[in-house]
Amino acid sequence: MKNLLLSLCLVSIFLSCNVESIKEAQSEQLTLQEKKSNVKNINVVISESTNPTSNGTVEHCKTINLVAGQNHIAGTVSIDVEGDNLVVTYTSNSDWTINATHLHITNCEVDGFPTTKSNNPKIGNFEYASTHADNITEVIYLINLSDVTEQFCFAAHAEVSGSSEETAWAEGESFTGNSWAMFVEANLEDCETDGDEDGGGAY
């Protein structure tokens, strides 16, 4: 009986150590990883990184400020076209991290965004969304171009952390409600350059 109890204790300790080893291995995986999203639309891939791939050196089709708490520039949101995908990249500045993102793309019709009765955006109903691991500074959405019209509008929202936790929006035009939420107008044609059929040119 004593031998049986001793064996059970040793097995329990062994399993506990293995669980800790697995957790450590998972925490040390590559910084860039593909995530599963809670989006309704399946034509999307989301990647996140603690080390931005562009580091401010890549010229994007369109780049706008990511404004946090109305008063801080927490980073940028950029648009590119690569092959059959629209690429939307959130990149935070060095003193900010990205905790969650919400993205909605429409054809710029009046009722294109999900809003409340007072015309404030309902980010919980945005088509694309994801929460992110600790210390994430870049989030990339790859969206199939079949879901995007040539002239389109998008609202890019984020929850960010810096000296404080703030909500953030890609800088653009204001919604007609009483919040400071914003959306951006864009055109796929502006991402096409001579000799580059896949886009990626400056906006």
C-alpha cells in the first residue's frame, strides 16, 4: 500500500513538472503567430508580434495615426494590398502595447457600420476582432479582397496600454454620434503603382 501511495505521489509530481514545462515552452514560442479570431467572416488571418516587422522603414499604401484617449499618438494603422488580400496593420509606438483590436470595413454607405441609435459605433458588432497577448506591438489582419469594395471605409479601434489604458481609433472622420470615434475613407486604386500589380505603393 505504501509503495502504491509513493508511486502515485511520484506520478503526480512528474505530471506537474511536465505541465509547467509545457507552459514555459508556450510562453517562449515565436513572437509572430497566427491567431484564431472571433470574427464572423472566415476570410481573415490575424497575426500578432512583439517585434514589428516594418519598424517604421516600410512605405505603406496608406498610413494614419492611431490616436489613444483623444490626445496621444499611440502608433499607426496602415493599409496595403498584397496579392488577393487587403492588409491592415496596427503598429504601436515603443511606449504602447496593443491589448485588443476591432475592425470593420464597409462600402461607405450611411448604414455601413454597426451603430447605436445615437450613431455611436458598436465595436462589439464589428466584423473583425481579436484580443492579444501581453506586450504585443503589431497586429496584422489579412482580409480577402473579395470582401472589400474598390471604394471603402474602415473603422479601426484598439485597446492600448501605455502610461494608462486607453481606447484608440485610426484617425479620420468623426461618426455623427456624441463619441470621438472615427472612420477612414480609402480606395483600392490608390494602392496600385506602375509595375506593381499587387499594390503596396504610397498613398
